[in-house]
Amino acid sequence: MRILSKFGREDIAVVYLGETSKGNLVEFVEALQPPLSLAEKWVLIVSTLKGCPVRCKMCDAGGYYEGTLSEEEIMEQIEYMIRQRFPDGKVASKKFKVQFARVGEPAFNKDVLIVLERLKNYENLIPCVSTIAPVGCDSFFEQMLKIKDEHYKGRFQLQFSIHSTDEEQRDQIMPVRKWSLDQIAEFGEEFVRKGDRKITLNFAVSEESILDARRLVETFSKEKFLVKITPINPTYSALHNNIKSDVDTSTGMPIKHRRFVEELQSAGFEVILSVGNLEENKIASNCGMYVRRHMSERFKNPHSYTYVS
């Protein structure tokens, strides 16, 4: 791995732009969760594709797509960050999480499954796969379930990007064929077994989001699913598409859609209000390909953006 650029703060998050052994540009992140120390929790966020074909309306990762990263190229990202913090290769963090959530939809790359197999010897590892559940990737999810049962019982985190309870609006936000809410619920019933973590249903909530708590309550088991509410990150795509966050970053609670959260909580659902460190917006650690566009805009207008070194 050849590092081309590095942005961020060691005490919050660092974004790396690198060139893999195969000559592909790749972006990856390591993050802490203050006030937790490195010894308590360490998160790695890696890319799985060269760009992304999905083009979600609020995500900057979909500017281009040139195919999948190989198993070796995904491992290069992980191993580089591990060696920077732990030269002996032994991760000493109590909670060590690797998220396949930076650039690219992981279900489009079956080498992600090989990487999950290779990481099984990290006894403190919590793998996290974040997906929109594209149609045609059933074999990926079936194999992932087997790997979870064999190697990561009770410590595998699966997250589905939902964003709306209205299927038409979901298609507008994530313009590819994907599983319906009913299909996600059906898979979750099989995926979550005794002792497993609940599956996360992630909602990046905008002012225009269509959110019906009753639809979730009727579709998903509160014993096997939880709901996470996140703000819309200030990406170039979100700005271009005039998508405005509905989340109060001081509390994590939606403003227009507060009732959605309250109804879910009343129905017994676990709801996580997730607001990251706002400094991460400057570092650009919270959305794939943000750095590339950030730097592009910075060079056009060097006085408009802050470079974090």
C-alpha cells in the first residue's frame, strides 16, 4: 500500500488515500470514539469497490465505478492501519471493529467473504457489513450467514440502509433494485439466532423522509432488529440534491420526525440516536469519496475549505 494523502486527527479519525499493490486508488479510515481510548475501542472502515454503481442521493461514493477490489487490496487497507497502531499485528483494543462501509456496496464483491474468513483469528473483532441489500446478491448473504455462524457468533454486526419506509422513496434515494422491507425482515428472521446481535435498520433522516413507525412495527421483530437514526452528512451529493438533515445534532433526535422515534420506542423497539463527532465533517471521515471531492473543490477555491493535516 502506498499512501498518497492522509487527513485528520489521531484522536478522532484519520482518512487515508492510498494506491494498492494493483495500482488502484482506495480510501479507508480509522476512527476512535471519544471519550473512549484506543485501548477501549478502535474502528476501521474499508472500501470494497473502486467507486460505486449505486449512486445514492446523499452519498459521494457514486461518482464513478471501475469494478471490485480484490481480497488482497481489502486486506492491504486493514493491515496497513493495524501496523500503524500495533506494529506486532496484535490489536490490543477491547472492541475492534472492521466496517465494510467506506466506498462501495460490499454485497457486490464476494471477496469480502474471503476477507471475513481471513479475519476470523482476531478474537476481539466485530465485523460490520453495511448494505442496501441489492437484488441478485442472495448467495452473498447466504454465505455471510454461514461465516457468521461459524466464526463470529454473537459479534457480527449487520446493517441495512433503509432511509424511508416508503418503497418508492427508497428507490429514489437508492436507485437500484434491492430487497423490499418484507424481504429484509424475512432474511433477518433466519440471520439472527440466539445470542446474536440485532440487525440495524439505518435511517439517515432528511426533512423530506417518509417515515411510518407502524410499517416497521408490523414488519420487523423488535427482538431481532433495532433502528438507528443518523443525520444526513454534509456531502456534495446531499448539497447538490438539496437534501437537508432533519436531525438535531445536539440531541440526535429528528425534528420533524420526532414522533417516528417516539412511536417506535413506545412499541418496544431499541432506537439508537447516532450523531458522530462534528469535527469528522471537517476531516471528511463520515462519507465515502468525500475527500476526493473535497480536495477537488478546495483546489478550485482554496479559501473555502479547511485542510486537516
